[in-house]
Amino acid sequence: MSSIRPTSITANRQTGELSIQWTDGHQSVYSFSLLRFACPCAECRGGHEKMGGDPDPAVFLRPIEDTSATRMKNLEAVGSYAITIEWEDGHHYGIYNWNFLRALCPCLECRQKYAAG
């Protein structure tokens, strides 16, 4: 999985979605809400010891929200391995690496694959 990388990343503030085209041809479309609810930072995860690993499956059950916490203000590359997002409420601590983002893909194919382990 580590060899799969984005070929393009597009954030659409009008629809509140981030789209990633991957090197294997797959496309992932994430709501901004999903990205915020799955934020991988220590603050959101409940401490440094809970960082890393796949997203919590509960994030897929949360409804889409339109609040300052789920509106993207800025998107930046982190080296060649991740992105970081600044939200309108000022939160900007999460580093979303490629493996994490692929595991967070909300499509049925990926949900079945990652649920199966």
C-alpha cells in the first residue's frame, strides 16, 4: 500500500469535498466533515499514544456538518508523504499521510476492504 500515492488532490469549497486521484487509478472523494472527524492529531485522537493506525470506523457514521470546524481554510503538502488542513475554526494540527487517507476512503469498495482487515 505504501507505493500508492496521489496523482492529484483537489479541494472544492463549494461542495465541501476533497478529491484524490491515486496512482492505481482509484479516486477517493471525502467530505470535509469526514476529514475533520477523522483528524489524526494527538488532540483529536485523545493523546499521542492513540496516534497512528487506521481511522476509527465510527467517523463514517457521523453526519455531514457545515460549521467552522468543517470548513477548509487552507490545504498544504507535508513533504512528499502527506497533507495538512487548516480549518476555519483555527485547528491545523493533523497530518494526513497517504496510507491514512487511503484507509479513510469512504467508497464501498474501500470500506469493505479495510473492514475486512
